[in-house]
Amino acid sequence: MGFTCGIIGLPNIGKSTLFNALTNSNKAEAANYPFATIEPNVGRVAIPDERLNKLSIIGKSEKIIPAYMDFIDIAGLVRGASKGEGLGNKFLSHIREVDAIAHVIRCFEDENITHVSTNIDPIDDIETITTELKIADIETLENKYIATKKKSKQGDKIIMSHLLIIEKAIDILNNEKKFTKNLFSTEDLQFLNSLNLISFKPMLYASNVDEKSISNGNRLSKLVEQKANENGYGHVLVSASIESQITELDNEEDKNEMYKQLGLNETSLKKFIIAGYKILDLINFYTCGPKETRSWTIKKNTLAPQAAGKIHSDFEKGFIRAETISYKDFVEFNGESECREAGKLRQEGKDYIVNEGDVMHFLFNI
């Protein structure tokens, strides 16, 4: 499993068209009117990774299992959504379940495609969505405060500390301060994470531009990029209409040729994956053998036992050591046996921090 990315934004700004293109499907209804999406659509895509093919050939593997990324197309939010406007705050709950949020913002002019506002103003659109997310979180925190306050009469120190954390979080959101994790201790964060606050979710802005702006952006997308930089968010340039056209082509050669003609070096899917991995601090390690070659997604700075636990909880509980080879060495020396003979296979213990591209074999005892 890679990560889940929720696609949000105002109604009718290209979210569903982009979702269909990214997932190579037609699950989401794309229409020229607000609220075409009612229930969230979910699409799973394999994360492209050329290293998997090379490893599987060397390992003579029967099958390849890539890491996956889930996209969730969430109904358009409008001003007042947190209070039930549009289709209501039901859809805010869907956002709480994702690992990262991709906020799609309209950055193109087209009089044939309606907009919920009279003007195309990406910064105003961003503020509308941001406000609704904050209000939803404040409501969650206030409800939690009321419930916790009742319990605090017993004088429990942990409950009292939770009250202080909630008060601090509400103050930050009410006073338009930036809601960052470095404002809280590790213990505080454990409690806040249990509340699944939207404002804590890693965010990237996706500027949806027209065809002529896909390579270098335009005046509107540059405003969004600047806003992303100010907030410490990721930013990608996409064109939902172009991606939709490319998806309809029959083979990969035609698709690659069209990307080449447009001067694009990578797909929107790859842009999302790179940006998502960056804001979530993710890396991949591999297992490789005759049965399968597989990619596993973990957080940076994950220790070997916890990486082993991604495969099976018993691997973490009974962890002994990890036989580890860098991807570069595995390919250069043509597999595990040759790496072992060349001294490129390392025996790593419980304190080893897994690196991007490590090929690993875990030894454990239960």
C-alpha cells in the first residue's frame, strides 16, 4: 500500500475529470454543473517504478507487486459547507480518512464552463475551502472539549492535559495561525492525531490549467504556487482536459508521443506521486525472490523492525536482523548471491534506518 490522496475543491473545477484521468477510469461523473459527484469515488493505481522490473528479472520472480496509491474524488465543497451548505458537511468526514489532500484549483478562463463564483480567483477559492476545513476542525475540537470537560471533574491528569491541548488547537485555528505540528510535543500530537483533524493533513495544490499553460503555468497558477510556498505545501501543474484526452488513446506509445508533443516529461499521475511522497516523507524498499518482487512504502527514518512489520506483524515482533542490499548494488552485481560474495550484503540490526531502494530479507523468530 502506498497512500491515499483525497481530491477536493470547489464544485465544477475539473476534479472528477482529473480523477478519471489519473485512475484511467470513468467512475466519476464529470459534468458542467455543481455537485456532479455525490458519493466519493475511489480509484487505485499502481505507482510506476522501473526498478521493480529490473529486480524481478534478476530475481527470476513469478510476479511483480507494486505499491499502490488510492485517489478519492470527494464532492465539491462550497462556502458554508461546514454548516450544511451545498451537500453539507457529510463530505468533510470523507477528507478525514485520507493520508494527504490534493486541492484542485481552477486556473483557466473558459466562458463555456461555469464557476460557482462570478470571477476566476484562485486565491479566493483557496481561502473558501481552507475556511471550511478550519471551521469543521473547530467544531470537532469544541465537541471533544465538551466531552472531555465532563470527564475532567474526576481530576485525571491526562484528561486535564487533553483539555489544554484542545484549547491551544482551537486558539490556533480561531486566530488564523498556521496549524503546524512543531507547535506541539510528541505526546500532544499523539492525542491530536486520534482526532483526525483535517488541518493536520499534508496538502498539495493542483493548479488545473489549459493546454497552452501546462508546461510553464500562467498568471493564475503562479499565484497558487506562491500561496503553496507560503504555506509550505506541495504544488503541481495539471490539465484535466489534456489528461482526459490522453486517457482515451489506445496504447502507451501514442500516449507518450502526445506527452512529447506537449513538451511534458512526466504524467500528472507521476507529478502527484512525487509530490505526495515528498509531503508525506515516504520512501520504498523492496523484497525480491523467486515467488515475487514487491515494493513496500514506509516513512523516512523507519527502523528495520518496523519496516519488517509492514510485511507481517510477526516479522517485527520476532525481528533478529535484516539482510540488506542497496538497489544499485543488487543490479550491478546481479542479485543476492553475487552481492553476498562481493561483500555488498549487509547484516543490519534493530537500530538500522531503512534507506530508499533497499532490497531486504528479514530474519525473525517467534
